Amino acid sequence: MPPRKENICALCHGQRTGCCTLGAGSQEQMFGLTKDEIKEMAKASGLAPRDFVVEDRIGRDFQDLLRSINPVFLKTMPGGRRLRLRLNPFGDCIFLGSRGCTLPRRARPIYCRLYPFCFTAEDRLMVLLSDTCLAQKGAGSWHDVIERMGEDETGLRRLFARFKENAREHAEWAAAGGTVDELN
């Protein structure tokens, strides 16, 4: 059985199989960041947003996938315009260190804090299946995965509610012409 709680993500990344190790050319299916997440990461890291954010566009297939999981994710990428984390040349998140994320937990993108969990449009908790996630290996149920991640359903629901609010505000900001450079 995999270790529980705070060590599981560090072990996963130590094996180079973690969710932040995407691989070169894998940015197509990365989640979008909200303006509030970018501000928090800049504050915690001391970096300017342009140092860790890439602005690009997402394809129709990815939009369709997100819509099928929960359309709220599209609010972080209004009109297909996405602000996402920069990857290093190996396809790893720029904030990935030898023991996992170098950002304090409170400053990490909400999607990162939720993963491998997600909520459907019908508000059902789901586990995004991964062959490499140590928390999922040998788990008998989603309850096991939650326990291994050191989470609980109530906390995940609160976090997702915050994500939905951030996504709504981000969509409004983007519609008003918000830019990465103004987030400094």
C-alpha cells in the first residue's frame, strides 16, 4: 500500500511519474489559471507572472473534454484563451522540485490542490484516473484515495466552491480585457 498524506506526492514526483511531470509537448491538455491564482503564485514565489505563465489558446477537442467533465473549467479559458503554467524543457511544471511543488500549499493553483479529484457539473465527486498516481495504486475505492491524499470530501467541496468563484471572476476580468502584465 502506498504511503499516506504529505509523502505520497513527493514519492510520486521522486519517481518522475507525478502529475506535474507532463512530458515535452504535453501542454495541450493543461488546465487554465485564474488571475487570483496567478497573483498568489507571484506573491509566494517572488516571480513576475510572465516568468511562470504562458498565454495560449486551447483546441476544440480539449474544450469539448472540459465541457463534458464540468463546463466551469472553460471559464478559466474564455473564448479558448488560456493562461497556464510554464513548463521546463522536459515538460515539467516550472515549480516542480525534487520533493514536489516548491510553492506553499496555499499558493498552488486550486486545480493542483484538487487533483486527482474533480467535481462534475452535477456536483458529484470523481477521481480522475491515472495509471501513475500512487494514491490510486491498489485503492479499493475513491474513499481510499481521499484518505491517502490526506483530504476529506467536505474540504474538497470547499476548495472547488472557491475555484468556481475564482473562475467566474476570471471570466469577467478576461472579458473586460484583463492581461497578464497587469497582474504584476
